[in-house]
Amino acid sequence: MITAREHVQSLLNFIDVSPSPWHAVGSVEALLSDYQFIKLDEKTTWQLQVGGRYYVVRDDSSIIIFVLGQKPLAETGFKIIGAHTDSPGLRIKPKTTNENEGWLRLTVDVYGGPILATFTDRDLSLAGRICFKNGQDKVATKLVHFQDVLLRLPNLAIHMNRTVNDEGLKLHKNNELPLLLTRVVDGQLPQDYFNGLLAHQAGIDSADILSWDLNVYDTQKGAFWGGNQEFYADSQLDNLASCHAAITALLDEAVLQADNTLVCGFFDHEEVGSESNRGADGSFLPDVLERIAIAMLADKSDYLRALANSFLISADMAHAYQPNFPLAYDADHKIVVNNGPVIKINPSQRYSSESISTGLFATWCEQAEVPYQKYSHRCDLPCGTTIGPITSAKLGIRSVDVGNPMWAMHSIRESAGVFDHAYMIAVMRKFFTGL
């Protein structure tokens, strides 16, 4: 029996080798390699078999995994868990380098809604993918992951920013976020220096580099903390923790032998609205579900019946109560770390949960002997959203929004509870098996 701590250690290992959405998909593929999953190509004809295990990747940073069940799809539908591979942070601009009085800095764009102050005084580096010309003069891509600390965003000394403790750290997004890389020496050309770094890391010629998608990440490894080591901290818990819980649940042998058609979809671009070819608001999931239906069903009416019988768990992290800031929470809806998965409810459809889907998820929790909580945001504060409402509306399927409670959401260093991760895996297994 795997312990809650062992589940979290597996999660921390997963995050530490997944410093970008492109690496996260690669890490999921690595987990699938021991379970006879077949990789499909969207450009080819699919030959699918009942009981088969498959996955498809779109543009390197979104992945859909599915297992074809024995039960009639039109009668039982798809059992889907959705999550996202991206996290808020900093991305490197196309014209990367900025030389200022001999200092070579990397210019960045803000991706999503990170807590920018948390990026200061951290051991930062780069990860992502490079686009280059290969030996056949065709465009190819390659993942890069700098293990060494490359970059830093040093704070200004308090003697020069006397109000920082009273007014908080405020960073001008364009002028004060460039990351320090090195000193320019001997007339080096800044862009050539950076391209040389990328070329050396990727093992290609710098002249062949065409473009890149590069993520700034924190090199500090994940860790347990607390008086009883009951908490853990790492980057990208929002939302790689949900991806890891879902894929761990799916790869349970009892789940893989279930008669239902099971789907995990992990999508890029959730933090910026999901509207892209590989986002949850794009065609990726509908395309894959329809191709499954074509392989298993007689006509489109059966596919529509299958959707009507389907259910989606939209898994994304939730705001845990932080006792230092009690006024940030609705006093009647505080959720506590290590008290179980959270059902997220918002009548304005920022979350997709409603009474029936809430009741179903609560029932699965009870069957799995897992505690659960319900969260509602303060009415006078803007509420975040998830892929749940988008996906539910696009496909016309019932959905519930859930997530594990966490602290410091969108910080470069987030925290959560050890027991909650095991709880979420257990209820996801119960959902998949339908027992």
C-alpha cells in the first residue's frame, strides 16, 4: 500500500523534472511507457481496439490519454478528468538580451498572473523548447532544461526602498523584471552569447536556432515541511499536482481493467484563458472524443448520446485558509489543508459545479472514505476560473470543479497538505471505476 508521503514524493519528483509545460507532457509520457500505451498521431488514421490504451500530444504541451472500455460508449459515456500543464510565471522574449552598462539581462514577458515579488532573490533558470533547422533543413523542436542556476532578480536594498515593508514590493513589469545573467566581456554580442548557451545545452549549432518557448523556473527542489512533515512545498503545484493525481489514479491496475472509457486531458494555456489550438477552449478534446466515437459507434447520434452520459472532473487547486489573513475568506466557507478535496462552487459559472455534480462527487468521496470540503469565494472579491465551465459548455457534459487546498497560489513556491494528495487520488480512482 502506497503511503500519502510516498504519493507526494512521487509528485515532487514529477514536478522537479517538469519545469515547463513541454517537459510536463514529456514526464507524463514517461509514466505511460510502462503501461502499454500507444502514441497516436492526429495526422494519421487511428485503428482503435476495445480495451486499448492510447494517448495523443498536441504541440508538445497538451496531452490526452484514454482507455477504451468494454461497456457500450453510448450508454456509459466518457469519464473525463481535466487539468492543465501551465503555471503562471515569466517567459523569455524573442529579442532576449538587454545590455545595460555592461550587464547582460534577459528580457521577460509576464505569463498569466504570478505573484511577481516571489521571483526575487530566487535561484532561477530556464526550461522549454527550441525550434531549429535540422540536418534536412526542416523545422524541428528540442526540449532544453538548464539544471544550473543561470538567473537572478535581486531585490533593491531596503535603504533604497524604505516603504517596501509598509507598501509591499512593486515591480514595473517592463523595466524592473529583466533577469541578470552575466557581465559582457571582450565585446561579446549579447544575443550571440545567449544563442550560444542554448546551442550548447541543446547540442545543436547556434546558427540553426529559429525561435524558442522558454520558461523561467525555480531550481529549488520540492520539500516536506511542518512539525510533523505534514505539508509540502514546490513550484507549479497549480496545477501539476492535479495532473499527477489524475495520471496516478488512471495508472492503477484496477482502474486500467475497468469497463468504462476513461480519459485524462491535460491542457496548456489555462492561465491565459485556454483559447488556443491546444487549450481547453480549443478543438483538441472534442476532436479526440469524436475520433474515439467514430471508432466505437455507428453514427453521430450515438456520439451525442455518449456525451450526454459523460462526466468531467475539472481538477484545479483551491484556496486554503491562511490564518494570518482571515478577512480574505468567506468565514462560512473556509477550507483547511489536509481536510480533503474541495468542491468549488460559484453561481456565476466561474466554476462548473452545480447541485447534481456536487452530489455525485461527494458520493464518490464517501465511497472512497475520503473527507471533502466545499468552497465559495468572497462575494466582494473577483473569483478565478478553470477549464471546467469552458469544457462543459463546449461538449455539453455535466462537470464538477474540484481541487486540493493550497497556500500561496501563483507564488513561485506554493504549499499544500500531504494527506490531501492521497485523498484526491483515491476519489479519482473511485470515479474511474464507477464502483
